[in-house]
Amino acid sequence: MDISISLPPGIDALQKHEQLFDALITSLAKIEEELGQALSYADDLAQATTRHLLEAGGKRVRPIVAVLSSMLADENVSSGQVSEPSSDIRKAAVSMELTHLATLYHDDVMDEADQRRGVTAAHQQWSNSIAILAGDLIFARASMELTDLGARAVKEHSRTFEKLVMGQLWETMGPKATDDPLDHYLRVIDGKTASLLSTSALLGALLANGTEEIIQTAAAYGANVGMAFQLADDIIDVTSTSETSGKVRGTDLKERVPTLPILLLRQEAADGDQEAKRVLELVDGPLDTEEQVDAAVTAVANHSVIDTAWKMTTQWSDQAIAALNGLIDSPVKTALIEFAQYVVSRDA
């Protein structure tokens, strides 16, 4: 398996702290190897399907957050002379990344997505049933990674798995008549995305023997970064190109998934914004052809709600940064701050 570590902006700032940066890079390289080892099967179909998206790459956000959060608990964190995270921390990072990976298989089936990470979606290459089973296999391996890490680690992962499923259930069923659509949407994101980042950070600090204060601080940071990350993804769905995002532009729009830009458009239209009403006519109209989807996506991307959506998303990033206020200044803290800032400034 080809091992290539590409760090997002902000994390690169750690390069001036050589020992800390080397510890992070070494850990992420080992995690990449261990991800491949975790998805190793004698059965050819299981091997091909479960590794399909793994080998397509990914940002590895959960491992990065887990490793950096573990470094917050190092007694030498202020100097940057931290130790390389333990194998237990890497196991937790592998488990959380595999859990995320498994959800992608299931999500793509439910969303009828054509692409993921720049490759054909698994259910398109094989079938819905095979893709779902591949996701189940990955979930199983994710759970196995945690078996030797203690009762709390297992319990936290189980809670996260439950939140993931509930988040997907809420998204599938949609808001009740008494629900505020935006509140419902944020609750879905908290379940499906933020919970994974929060638990990744929590497990990193926990398995580094951090204090409960550091563990909870890391968890709060991860939860808020997770919210910002998914909100940004949903905006990027209508503002990026397929080449930069690795997904077909406007996938959420085509599948009628209510995301932040669309929810804000509906609010604007309800308040009398005529341009919002015009855009919604395209969004709610036929989306059967590439031209229809492109017209709707372009109209949304050019509306002022995109600016509003980015401002709301930045609030979550700011909350992630604020969660770190009680920690001593350190290169790791700076990296986490800059990563939270990167999450809301990227275009893919």
C-alpha cells in the first residue's frame, strides 16, 4: 500500500519544532500502514471492497486530531519535545478512521452517490448489498482495534457508533413538523460527523494518560471542529469543482439533501427575498440532467447565502479554538488552532 502523508495547512507549522513534527509524521505513517493491515482479508471480494476507499486516500482528519490531542497530555508539550504517541493511541486513531470509512460506504448507498474520493462509489462498482456488507466488515475491524484499550475506550466508541446511526436515522427521516429544519440539520451533523472528531480527540488524550480536564477539553475541541468541518463540506459541495473535492459537484443538491446553504435560502425566501425564490425554483425543479444540476448549483453558489453560511461555519471553528483557552501555550495548541482555522478556509 502506497504511504503518502499530506498534512493540511496549519499542521505544517509544526516543522519548526523538529522532534514534535517528526513524532507526528512518524505516527501518521504508522497509522497508514496499520489501516492497511486492519483491512486485510483472505477473501478476495472482502479485500477488494473494504480497501476500495481506503486506497483512494483521504484527509485522515481523525488520526491527526487523535495524535495531536494525545500530545496535549505530554508533560513536555510546552517545549515541543514530546514523545512519539504509543501504539495504543495509534490503534484508537485507526479505529476512528475505519469507523468513518465504513460510514462512507453506507452513506453513498443511501445518497446514490456516483463518486467518492475521486473514484467510483463502491455500490456503483459492485452493488448496494456488497457495499453495505463491506461497510459492516470495516465496522467490525474498527471495533476489534479497541478490544485491548480498556473499558472506557470501548464504551466511548460504542456511544459514538450509536450517535452515528442516530444521526443517519434523523437525516433519513427528516425533521418532524414541530422541528426547526436548521436545528434538525445541526443535530444530524453532530451525530454523523462531530461525534467522530470528538471521540478521536478524547481517545487520544485518554490513552496518553491526560487529566480529565485535558480529555474533556480535547473532546470539546473535536466536537466543534467536526461541526465546522461538515458545514464547510456542505458549502463546498456547491462551490468547488469535482477535481478539487473528489466528489461530483452538487451531489447533496441532486439527492435533495437539505444542507446549510439550502436551508438558509429557504429562510431568505420565506422572508421575501425574490432572488432566493428564483434560486429555489431551480433547486426544487427537475434535476434529472447534468445541465439542470449545474444551473441549480451555480445559482446557489452565486447567492449571498454562501457568505452567511461561511460566517456560521466560522463560529464553530471559533468555538473549537475557544475550547483550548485553558491550556498552556504550546506548538501543539497552536497547530490545533491553525487547523481549526484551515477547516473553514479550504476549498476541498
